[in-house]
Amino acid sequence: MTGKLRILVVDDEQVILDSARKILGSDLTVLTAPDAEAASQLLAAEAPDIVISDLVLPGASGMKLLDNALEHDPGLVIILTTGFSTVENAVAALKHGAFDFLPKPFTCDELLSSVARARRAVELRLTLGARGPGERGEFHLGVQTWARPERDGTVLLGVTEKELRTLERIEGVELPEIGAELRQGGRLVTLLTSDGLAHGMWSPLGGRVLAVNNALKDAPELLRDASNGARFVARIQPSDLDGELPNLIES
Amino acid sequence: MTSKISHKLIVGVAGVAIVIIGVFAWVILDSQQRLLLSDLERSANQLSATIKSSTRDDMMLNRPEAVQGIISTIGAQDGIEKVRIFNKEGRIILSTDPEDAGKMVDKKTEACYVCHTADQPLERVPVSERVRIFKTAQGVSTFGIIDPIYNEKGCWQSSCHAHPKSQTVLGVLDITMSMADVERAAREGRARLVTFALIAVFATGLMIYWLVGRVVLQPVRRIAAVTRKVAEGDLSQKVDVRTSDEIGKLGESFNDMMQKLADAQRQLLQANKLASVGRLAAGVAHEINNPLTGVLTYSSFLLKRAGKDSELKDDLDVIVRETKRCREIVKGLLDFSRQSVSERHPVPVNDIVHDACRIVKNPLSTQKTTIVLNLGENLPLIHADASRMQQVLVNLLVNAGDAMPEEKGGTITVTTDLVDDAGLGGASQGPREAVRIRVADTGSGIEKKDLDKIFEPFFSTKGTRGNGLGLAIVWGIIEGHGGRLTVESEVGKGTTFTILVPVARPLTAESRNRPLP
Ligand SMILES: Nc1ncnc2c1ncn2[C@@H]1O[C@H](COP(=O)(O)OP(=O)(O)OP(=O)(O)O)[C@@H](O)[C@H]1O
Ligand SMILES: [Mg+2]
């Protein structure tokens, strides 16, 4: 890879394009497009490595743009931004092959976290579409998190191996509280990495937290340890398993 | 329509009255007639007896002129038409009417056929058969009575004229009397009676008209008037119930219905308000998110770059913090707009209460507020979305905690029990029961004027500490469960929120008594 990575930001709000350029401009080549049509042209002409796009765009939906772009270049790393009201759509977007989504309004750090992981994904040439080495019986939210239904009706949740590869050394975890209610597409866990970023991970399912993997508090890097069964983040009692599983990718 | 009912009623009742009064009149007229006739009969009988006894001696002595004299004297009396004596051959031997003298009749005439119908003529016939009523050639109603003159010792022993001893009937005394007087009396009686009957029918009709108007029509009109007002949209109308009869009951159930309707409308209104606020919230959130993103990214970016410049850093901190607060408000709005009740399962209500209490326990204990649980045992499961119901209780508990006096704190009592379904939407499924959850606090209470507003989105008395969405969300969730939420409050004493949630399965008497498998 020579030179800077190129990122295309698509949003109908100028202020968001400007702030993206300001925040990301120092490390990346930032291209911007105000609508789906301009975005398509730039995609074809400039072949960016990363795309950040709003789900709701004038012209065509971000989802459509996502489908078209991925068809053209399956290796493209796409981050979708979205208002809260379309969290469900965002979950669907992850199923369609988006790398991450950022609920608006987001902070500078949240944007940096997502973009940092996207850059790693590009550098590692993580192919998002292909099935990962996930275990049978696992359900994935995009490439980010997994859910594994257990026999007793509870579900284990964790972060995928692919996602972990995009992270620097993990130095801390912010686990959910026992008894808390998680929502599909809501926050599952926050991972603090050595580059000073905090990476929020989206929960693949909604439900009540029954237990958390407390071992991670002292040894966050255990999360990567595929050899033992301690990779999980939390065990939940799902609230609507049948309704939410179809939004996930079965491995 | 009401006038038609009254017409029908009046016509019906008047018809019945006419028939009854008519039958009465007829019976009375008939018996009156009988009375008159029997009077007539009796006096005629007496008359004939008198004639017979007074003429007996003259007959015996065969003095027809003397007999004729007596008969004429009697026959001259008022009302007596004719007095005739027939002999056995049918000859009129004596009569008050000189023209009749010597006329012959046969056994078929009215004076004779009473006895001469059968082969063997009758010797004696009762009075009732001896009388007859007929019309003369002049069309005058006439009453006749015959009195047979029997053979007796003096007659057959008499030398003058021979009546053989074997003869039983010597002749017949026939008296006819005009019935003009009797008929006039009857006519007058009938006229009086008919007049009376007509008056009675008319009076009954009037009375019924009045009664129907007063007892049926007026109340029905009152109800109808209220109904019209209601139809025009005024749901506050009430029927003035004055009686405890069926119409009073009708009025009562009408009022009851109005109450339910008003309740339903209020709930509908609230639900509609919530729905439109939900849509509004989603729209506002979407619009506001973009500028908010600009502010948040810029300010957090600047904050990052501010480095050690502490004064600038502090200012930027404020901006980022406040923008994040905006983000939370928008998030709350969206949560509210999305508050669908997703998955309902049979769940134990007391578990939900316990979980909710666990969540609020810490913050409440720092406020010196204690929670007292008063949970019913063996309650049936409720059909509910557990996490939503928990959200409801947490909201109510937090509000109760907020209402407590700052220093002193207070007590929150949570009660669960089973009650008869008080009109929860399920009438078609027979008798149902509901679980009642009450959250009672000893806090500040809510002013009357605010009671109607507390469920409205954005109504809050807590300034920046409250968004006023808590109870709106609670309402929406309970609504989504087909439940009921009510509040009672007294300023200075405290507030009680009451929730009714349908039980998981309708319990019939049968299924309850059946042993569990
Ligand atoms: N238990 C209570 N005692 C007294 N007042 C109450 C009680 N519960 C609610 N209220 C009144 O009703 C208002 C609305 O309550 P609601 O929960 O909807 O909003 P909030 O508590 O002000 O804000 P939010 O719950 O969104 O943070 C409150 O501001 C308060 O005035
Ligand atoms: Mg509240």
C-alpha cells in the first residue's frame, strides 16, 4: 500500500462532511459526496478504501449504495452512520456487509475508533463477506460480535476474532452491568486499546445480562484467547431470540 | 319515533279498555233486560191469577157478562193490551177486544203450541214457557202469557154446561201486554250505559296518555335529548335518573356507558397524543441529529487538540458535556417513540417488582427512602413484556423517590394483588382477572390541576432534572399491555399509582378447580 488510504464520506449535511475532513484529514485522503449519485461517481473514479455513508441520503438510500459498492468491490470497508431512529436498519446494514455503524450524533473519538478499525481491516485485507472461522451455532452481527445460544435458553455474547484483529493491544474493558437490559444494536462492551481509543462494540441480541466474564477485567487480552472458552463477554437471557436472530449472520 | 310508541301504547290500551267496558256493558244490559222481563212475567202471572180467581165464581155460575165485565175492567189498565179466554175448540169466548169475540184459532197459535208440540199434549208447563214475546201487526213489541184453565170438581158437577171429567184443560186465559214501557226503560238504560262506557273509554285513554307521557315518554325524551347532545360530541352529558324502574335503569346504564365512553375517549386521546408525539420525536430526532453531530464532532475534536490549555479545555468540556446531554435527551425521545411492547410472555409479577426495586435501591437509599413490599402470594402470571414492565416500575419508583422531601426521605409501598377485571378489554372472553400493582409514596403529592397533565409527554415540574417523558412512557407501555393506569394523589400526603394488567390466561372457575397436571 502506497501513500495515504482514501476515505469517501457521504452525507447530505455539509457540517458532517466538514468535520470528517477536519478530524480525518491529517491521516487520510478525505473525499466527500453530498448524495448517492455523486458518491457512485467518486466510487468508480477514485476507488476509495473506506466509505462512511449516511443511511438516509437524497437520491438513493445508503443501503442501496452499500449493496452496489460491495457488488463492485467486495473488499470495500463501509461504515454507515445513522440517526437513532434507524438502529434496526443499521443492524440490517451490518447483515448486508457493512463493517460498522455509527449512530449520530457521534463524538470525534467514536469516529476515530471506527475509522481506526476500518483502516486495520483494509490493511489486513479482511474479507468481510466470506465466512470467518466462527464456530458452528454462532450468529454474527456483521463482522463485529457473535451470539451463541446455549441449551438452557441463555445466550453467550462475544467479540469476533476478525474484529479483534483490527484492534491494538486491549488494555481495558467496560463490561455491562449484571441485570442491565441490552438491545440489539446497542452497546455491548467498550474495549480500551493501547492507541488511546475506546471501541464500542454493538450487541448482537437484546436481553438481560445474567453474567459477565469478570476475568477480562484483569486480563483484557484473554478476549483473543481462542483456545479456552473464556472468550465470551456476557451471558444474557434473550428477550426476543426468535425475532432478532434473523438479523444476524449464521456461521 | 317516540310519539309512535306512545300512539301504539294508547291505541292498544284504549282497545283493551273498549273491549272490557263493552263486555261489561253488555253483561249489565243483558241482566237488566232479564230483570225487567222477570218483573213483567211476575206481574203478568199475578194478573192472570187475579183474573182467574176473580172470574172463577162467575164462570162457575156461567155468567159470561160478569166475566166480561171483570176482564174489561182489568184490561183497561195501563199497559194491558188484551185479555182473552179461549175455549177448548180454539174459540175466543171472551175478550177485551170486542172484534175478537167468536174468532177461532187452532192448536198452532201461540196460545196453544206450548202444550201442543208433542203427540201427547202437556198438562202443566212452567211459567217461563208460558210467556212469549212477539210483535203485533202494528210492530209493537208485545208480551204474552197464557194461563190454562183447568177442569175441577165444580165444573163437571155443574149442571149448566157439561165438561166431562176426563177433560183436564178447559180453556186458556191469554193476556198480552205492550212492552213499550219496558223497552223504553231498556233503551234509556242502554243509552246511559253506552254514554258511560264511551266516557270511561275516553277517560281511560286520557289517563293512559298522561301516564305514558309521564312515566315513559318524558324520561325517554330526556335520554334521547342527552343522546343527541352526546352525538354532537358533548360527552359530559348525564341523564337525570329519577326513578328506579326499568327506565331509571336505562338511564343508569346510559350514564354508565357514557362514563366508559369518556374514559375510553380520554385513553384514546392520550394514546393518540403519544403516537403523534412519537412521530414528532422521531422526526425531530432525525433533524436534530445532524447539527448535533456537527457540534459534537467539532467540539470533541477541539477538546482533543486543546491539549494543556486548561481554560479552553474547561470551556470545551462544558460544550461536549452539554451536547452529550442533548444526545441523551434525543435518545430518550427516540426510546419513547419506539416504545412498542415487543414480546409478551407469562411472567410472575412479583419477580418484576423485585428486579425493579433492585435497580432503584441504591439511589433511593441515599435519599433515605425505603421500599416496603407487600406482595400477594400465589398470584397468576401476567401476560407481559418483562423488561417493559420493569421500566414502568423503575419510572414510578424513581418518581416516587423524587417526590420525597429532601432531608427526611419517606416510604414507598409496592403492593400486588389479584382483582376482578374492572372493565379491562376482554368482556367477550368471559370473566377475567387482573393483577393490580400499586406504588404508593409518602411524597409531596400532585396538585389537582396537574393530575390531568402528568401523563403528557414533556410535562415535568423538575426543571432540567426531568424530561417529563417518564410517565408518558409508562402510560404507553401499560396501554400496549391492554392494561390500565390510574393515579390518586393528595398534596402533602402522597401519591398512589395503580396499574392493572391482564393475567396470562383467563381463569375460568373450571380451570381453577382442576388439579394442575
Ligand atoms: N410520585 C409522584 N409524586 C409527586 N409528583 C409526581 C409523582 N410522579 C410524577 N409526578 C409529577 O409528574 C411529573 C411528570 O412525571 P414524569 O415521570 O413523566 O416526568 P419527570 O419525572 O419530571 O421526568 P423524567 O421521568 O422524564 O425524567 C413530574 O414532574 C412530577 O411533577
Ligand atoms: Mg419521571
